[in-house]
Amino acid sequence: MRKFAVAVLLALIAAPALAQDDHIQQYREQPKEKSAAEKAADARAERAYQRSLDNVPDQKPVDPWGAARGDDASKKSAAPAKPAVKHSSKAKSGSATN
């Protein structure tokens, strides 16, 4: 009985995949020629896509870290930072008086 139930469940799962009516092109199969209506629909879709691209406004460059860095830092060139504290060149002696 369990084998029968498993077979029915597998058939129910596989049925939607087999019901698809789109043709999948096989290896070395030549693509079918498009009809005039399909070519016209493709041309209309391409023109509509190009018109939609023209409607997109130009955007300025985005700096996501600009708020954390500040406006001045983003405009300056990336110069290496100099140390704020200068260390003396004299060596410290090992004995310290407290």
C-alpha cells in the first residue's frame, strides 16, 4: 500500500512539469522561424524598452559612506595621514625613579 501511495505522490509532483507546453530546444535543433506577428511584437517590445530607458533621469554618483566620512573628506585627495604625536629620538633609560 505504501508503494502505491508513493507512486501516486510522485505522479502528482511530476504532472505540472510535464504539463508545460513551452518547447525546450534540444541539442543541435534548429530554432523555428518566427512569424511576422512575432517579429512585429519583438520590435514593439524593443522600442518600448528603449523609450523606458530614455525616461530614466540621470543620477549623480552615489557615495554610501559619505555621511560617515563627511563632505570634506570625500572631496580631498587620498593623502597619507601624518602621525599627530612626534616621538623623541632619545632612548629612554632603563632606570626610572618614582
